[in-house]
Amino acid sequence: MSDIKINRSFKCIGCKLAVIDGEACWLCRDSVYIDRLFVATEYKDKLIQRSVKYFKYSFIKELSGPLSVLLIKYLGLLGKERKINLFDQSTIVMPVPLSRRRFNWRGFNQAELLAKSIADNFLMPMEVDTIRRREGSVLQASVKDRSVRLENVLNIFEAKDLKYAKGARVILVDDVVTSGATMNECAKVLKENGAREVFGLAIARG
């Protein structure tokens, strides 16, 4: 993973326009719930593509190690080069939830493995029971049209145990962000139930 190009720029979670420090652009700001989006690299990188696909679809859990190292390196560069520190005393790390059906098929939540590495490395608490994904939704990976992807995730997450989220800065971790719809819908539930800020963190953007 040492040859992977790390992102030094940021894109709006809504429209992918270049933005400053991960914030949504002024056109999308009123329609998104993610306060800032941080993406370590690009999905067009062939090594990243292969690694993520083997991780998710060949069930190679061990790939969480090098992929987590990539995220940790990226967070270090954010602090060193941009003076951006995602962590404060109220921060909790949280993976994007996986449906029970998908979890049973894969045997693990890849976002949770990444989130745990982040939390352990930076000595931050991690919560996995704060929100959950409703059953019966269509898998985002099978939907190519952006407008359909946005509709597909509407109201698919619900609050479960939000006592840890109230007043917190939540670092919401996923492997790949495409339209941003899934992460944004998670952030919506968190914000509606008391989270102070929600930052998105992903390996790559498709």
C-alpha cells in the first residue's frame, strides 16, 4: 500500500466539486447532513479496487490491516499538512451499519473492522449499536443510477441506542463512498438524535 497516492484535496459529498477541508459546497450544504467528508484515496487506483473487492466479496478479513494503515496514514497527513484533527474529547468512532442479511453472508462488517482499527490507534471509543439498518433494502452496490441510489437509502437507518451520540462528534467510517447517500442517511439519523457533528471517513470514493 506504500505506493498508493494519498488525497491532498477534498470533494463535496453531494456533487463532488472541489471544496475546502471536506465541507459540503454552498449548493449542497442545506441538503446534506455530513459536516465534512474525508477520503483517503481514489477508487480508480487498481490496487485499491482489488483490495476492497477481495476484502468485501472474497471475505479476506486480513485486508482490514493494510487498509486501516492507509486510513491512519491519511489522518496523520491531515493533521501534519492541513492542521485538521478529527478527534476531540467528545469524539466517538462509528462504522456504517450493515444489514443482518449482508452480515450473515459476509460474516463481518468491513466498516466495523476499519473503525475499530481507527478507534484503537487514536484511543477513541467506538460504538456499533447506536443506529441500525432496516432489513429489506436493495443493496447499493447493485444500483448504478445516482438518483435511484439516493432514493434507495431514504429512511433505511433507525435509532437504536443514541445515548453515546448526544452532543458527540461522530466519525462515521465506511470503505467506499460513491454517491454519499448511505453515509448521509446515517448522519441524518445521528443529527436528528443529538449528534453535534458528523464527519465521514472512507478509504476511497467511487
